Amino acid sequence: MGARGEARLLEIAEAATQVVAERGYYGMTIQEVADRVGITQAGLLKYVKNKNGLLTLVLQRYDDTNEADRGYIGSKLTLTDQQREQSPLLMPEYYRQIARYNLQRPQLTQLYLVLRAEAIDLNHPAHEYFAQRGNRMRALISHYPWKLPPEYDTPHKIGMLSMCIGSAMEGLQMRWLGEPSIDYLACWAEYEDILFPLPHWEGYR
């Protein structure tokens, strides 16, 4: 696929993201996505075979734009052990970066939450994606060299801590997207004081 084709595919992915974020997978139609791109339905189907192909494209775009993992964790993992003593991998700091990142991309955050809710249905085409994604992410996170309070001394405990934090963040995101009066970052700062209370988390935040 040439540069023109890649550009068109990106347009399709962006339009499909908008529609799914607004209406969910079940509410999305190929025609509406085509209309937003400004092409015919037949023209769109040259790039994706069907509605499930559109969903795959949307999920791939979500994963490809997840800069929080590559940016924060990636940069820490390139450090030597000695350098990481001075600039450790801190889980509260990591989730703070995710909060800032999600604030900048509300549409993709909404897309994730809408699809995650829909995909509880066993017959939803994204069910397996979400069923496996959590396990995969916890497995990765639980083996990174975090600096944590001493009670988090096994991969299982680290994975559960991550799941707890992520669940709190997803709940706040739902409220933030539905309640315009909520200051997302200010609320997350208060969440941190509950999740990572001082003085116990001193030096780990």
C-alpha cells in the first residue's frame, strides 16, 4: 500500500474511532464511516473487508497510540541499574502519566470504555481482545523492576495492585466523560492520596 493508501486508511481509522466512541460497535455502520471519510461504501470496503475489519482497525489504532507505556516504561527500561536507582520506575508516577495522556485524547478514552462495556457480551467481536488484554498487561507490569513498598514482593501482588489502580482510573474516566464539572487531573491527585497514602508511600510516588 502506497503513501496515499496509508493516508486513506488513517482517515478511515479516525472516522471509525469517532463513530464507535459515539455509538459503540453495534451502533456503527459502514455507511456512516464512509460518509465521514467522504468515500463510497464500496470504496471503504477496498480497505477493510467488513464491519469486523473496521473494529480491528480501531483497536489497532488504540494500541498503536498508547504512548504512555512506550514513553514512561520504555525510557526507564533503557536505564542501567545504577541510573534507575536515581530515577526509579514508580507505579504512581506511571499512572499519573497515563492520566495526563488520556486527558489529551478523550475520544480514544471514550472509545476504550464504550467497547470494554459492550465486550462483556460473549458474542461481541472484541470480547476476546478485552478478555486477554488485562491478563497480558498485568503479566507485563508485574515483572517490571518497580520501586514499591516491601509488601508488594510477588508478581501476583504487583499485578493485583496494578489492577486496583487501573480499575479506579477507569471508573474516574467514566465520571469525567459524563460529568463536565469534574477536573480529571485534580481528582486523580486526590485518588493518589487514597491509593498511595503518605507516609507509607514516601519515596515510592
